Amino acid sequence: ADALVKAGVVRSRWDFLLARVASQTRVLQAGEYRFDRAASPMDVVRRIARGDIFYYELTVPEGRNLFDIATAAEELGLFPARKFMAAAGDATLIQDLDPQAPTLEGYLFPDTYRLSRHTTPDRLCRLMTAKFRDAWHSLHTTAGVHRTVTLASLVEKEGKLADERPLIAAVFENRLRIGMKLDCDPTTIYAALLQQNYRGTIYRSNLDSEHPYNTYRHSGLPPGPIANPGLASIRAALAPSDSDSLYFVARADGSGGHEFSSNIAAHEIAVERYRRALHK
């Protein structure tokens, strides 16, 4: 009653207490409640009895990384970004599934989470990794978690169209099979984020970086996922298309699609076509 008066929700404590007496068969539910305007004492009692608790909604789309999630949580007013980064930097929660995981990157499953003001970074990480476990087990696969999720994170960052994701996965698998570097821009960006020197675009210094996540300098997959993929990208990583493509470049039509090529000559023609279209 005193808290409601102090917040300006009811005029006096006695108004609320009388309404409570009139509804004494109702059980009041503990929790955080938000009132954006004054309300009648009976309305207040009904809301608290219903358990109409206020939650923050944190929406994490597919392809977001640790840095994105930390910023979103801070902007929501939950906790400082650095505290989430510290919690997500500890891979203990997922190491039974992926002993190679350097952090929780890749295992913070994209979804909308309803959180209270008391949610801690550790608690959020537990919720998100639990969602990942449910999603992974729903696939009924015996594939290695680390390799699959790492590849899926690259597919998620490169593939905007659902039907292209298996094709993009095929390009990466074909390159891995012949020992060809992946040359994946999002891995270079992630390396720069880890080094705290990403400036919004890729510079020559980023491409030349010896950071282990930079696939322009190192063959094979990066040491771990570079983002948190959704189920569609994980499925694509598990079942790439039957394709001999080794290259892809974006189309300039704004569709989010790509043109795929199986040799460098065809790829260079596609790249030139893309550049000309941009300058029309």
C-alpha cells in the first residue's frame, strides 16, 4: 500500500487496503508491476491478484553475436554490456556439448526472452543455452556440435534467403574439402570485434590480420562460431546442397540473393556484373 501511494498509483494506503479487504479471497502475487497511470484501488488489486507481472522483452534475431546481445540488454536497462560479455565469455554452460567452445557464442539461441528486472547475465545465459539445447536435440543428429554450429554461424551471416543457405553451406564445405581458404567477410569482422578495432567497414588491415578468426589468412573454419545461428542455418550446415560451387557474390538487385560459380573465371564475371549494376 505504501509503495503504491509513493508511486502515485493510488491516492492513499487506506484506499488500497479497503479494496484488499473487499477482495480478501484473492491471493496477491509477488512480482514487479508497472503502472503508467493512476488506477482505481480495485483495478490495482485485480492486477496484482492476476499476477500481471511486468517483464522486459529481449528479442535476439538470428545472426546476432555476443556484442549485439550485450548492447541490447544494456539498452533495455537490464545490466551493463560488460557484465553480459563476462558471463558469456565463460563456456562452462555448454562444454558438455562442445568441449572446444571458447565462449558461449553460437549457443545463445535466437528467440524473444521475457525477463524481470532481477535477471542476471548468468541467468540470461542459462536461459539462452537451454533454448539451444532444446533446438539441437530436436534435430536428432549425431553430427559434431562444434563444427556444425561454427559452420552454421557463417551461413547465417552470409545467407539472407532461406533457400540459399544450403548452397552457401555447400560452397564452404567444398572449400574446406580442398583446403581452400573460406575468405568469409563476417569472420574478418568478428576478428576485428574481438580485437576492439572494428570501424564499421572492412579495411586492408583487417584482411591482413593474423587473428585466428580471419579466414582470409587462415584455412579451415574459425576457432568457434561468429554469431548465434537459427535452426534453418543449422539445418543447412547439416545438409548442404549438392553443388560444385566454390564462389558466391551478392546480386545488386536488393533481393539479398547471390550468384554462385564453380570456377574463378565465372566468379570474376559475376563480380564485374555486380559492380556495373551498382554504378548504374
